Amino acid sequence: MSTLLDIENLWVRFPTRNGIFDAVRGVSFSLGRERLGIVGESGSGKSMTGRAILRLIRHPGIVEADHINLHGENLLAKSERDMRKVRGEQISMVMQDPKFSLNPVMTIGDQLIEAHRLHAKATKAEARKKALEMLEAVSIRDPERVMGAYPHEMSGGMGQRIMIAMMLIPNPEILIADEPTSALDVSVQGQVLSIMDRLVKERGMGLIFISHDLNLVSQFCDRVLIMYAGRIVEVCDANRLHEAQHPYTRGLLGSLPRFDAPRPRLEVLQRDPSWRDAPSVEGRT
């Protein structure tokens, strides 16, 4: 499997009144043409890792790494102007609760057209045709009506699909999806996941799927990185996630209700202080 992205010793730091806070601490992993899940509790550094890859951590945040290589080119060495070409064209990111990332005073059609024309030398008519095609690709039944609507007129599931369409219009090689199904009911969640799965397979993309839902990730992804306190504590194949060995992962799994193994009482995760200072596990294939 060819490597699209390789990250070595990534740190994300924020200055506070009490000193420097390390949100991501020495994370290393690679991504091929696969579905890579990153899971952990809120505050474990999942979203910060995704944002750091695209250099979306703004001052006073500090991003440091030995390298963040995209096809062998270090993104940390690129200028902000060059990074604007990387964002969208090569790596796209669907933000958490993406419906609220849409511009509320522009129609959905104008936003999709703008996203395409920003990265491609296309006429407005060509961009409109591409936008309609992408809305159809994410299973929106009446794309013409949606093109003329505003974000507040869309349901949560529709908003998720529109953002996925917008991020995939430039045909990126990598998609970072930050909890794209967290606000959806189970039936819509399944539809959105099947759309993402189909698009990733058809386009041969790499997907980083950030989530706190271990059961969902075990069913949808190929590999999983488990993060705790800014570090990777365990790496495993997604279909063997329920066989994980690290006590933190076992604790997370034990706190989840399961239909196939009902219990009268769920476990409470007992944290060991030694987990925080243990060296980060490498997440390379």
C-alpha cells in the first residue's frame, strides 16, 4: 500500500497562564489509501491532530514535528500561500458539526460553485454542473432545489452531505472527517457513512475518520489509532478492535453498552497516571 501521508513526532502546544499545555504529544503515523480511524475521549487530541496536518492551528498555538510529509514534501516547510493550494486540492477536512461551517448568507449552490472555481479554471456554468453532480453523488434527491436553498433550510443530515460534497469537489487525495456523523440519528448516520465509503473506494482516497464511537469505527475503518492525553496508546486493525490489549482501550470498550453482550452494570474507566507519560505508539503500516 502506497503511503500518502507520513507524520513524525507531531506536537501541538498552547501557552496558558499556568505554562505550556501539550494538546498533542509526539504523535507519529502514516496514511495510505485506507480508512484510518482515530478514537479517544474528548480532549485526547484527535481534532487537534487533524487540524495540525492542514496547519489550521492559529497563533498562539504552536505546531512542531520532525515532518508532516505529503508525497515526500514537508507541509511544515511550505508557505501559507502554498498551503492554500494543499487545502482542498490535496487534503480536505469536514469539520465537526459541518452544517455550521457553511456561510449562512450564501446559497448552497453559490458556495459549491465558489469551492470548485477556487481550485479549477472553470466557467460558472461548468462549476454549476460539477456542483449538481456532486450533490447527486452524495445522494441528494433534488439537487436543483438544494442549490438555491440556504444552510438554515437544511436538516442535519443534508448539511453533512453538502459539506462532504463541497470537500470532495476539488477531488482531493485525502479526506479528514472530524466526527461527521456525531449529530445524526442512526439511519442518517448509516447513509452518510455508506456515501463516504463509496466515494473513498471509487476515488482511491485516504480517509482519516476522527470519532469517539468505538463501535462505529470498528465497523467502518481499516485501522484504528487510540489516543489518550495527546498520545497514541494503541494501534490495531479495526475488525479486531474488541480484542485490544491496552487497559485504556479495554476500559473504553467496557464502558460501552452492547446488544450482543448485555450486562447489568457498565464499567467505569479507571485511569492509570502512568498512561499519560508512556511513550507514544507509532501508527505506521
